[in-house]
Amino acid sequence: MNFITPKNKKGQKITWLISHQTRLLVKHYAMYSEYSEDEVVDEFLKNLWLDEGFQNWLAKRRNKKRLLDGFFSANINQVEEEF
């Protein structure tokens, strides 16, 4: 039997200005995927970790450990292995 795991998303409301086109894209993708708009944006933005330029920049930061703690307080070991 597979158990349901909690999402454990410590979400915060934020305010960003985005274009009307982007708003419609997120809205319709959420309808297509049957996820909420918040979940679509959250999952998509996690793809920023695939940007090698960002990974290199982050690896060179003096306060890398503190930054990673803020990004992944629960999964820090996995992220540190990549750097």
C-alpha cells in the first residue's frame, strides 16, 4: 500500500507583476494539468536549478551554505552533493 506523503510546502503569498500572456498561459496550463496555478508556477520555477550558469554562480558565493539552507532547509544534503 502506498501512503500519501504531505506536500510540506511552507507557502507564502507574494506579489509579482506578470504579463497578461503569462497569466493566461499559467491559467490554461493549470487547467490542462489539473494542478493549481500556484503549483504550476512552483514546479516550473524549480527548473531554474537546471541553469548551469546559476549553479556556477551559486557555487562561487561566499555564503553558499546559508543560501542553500534557505532554499532547501529539508533537502540540503541533496543540493550540496551537486555543488
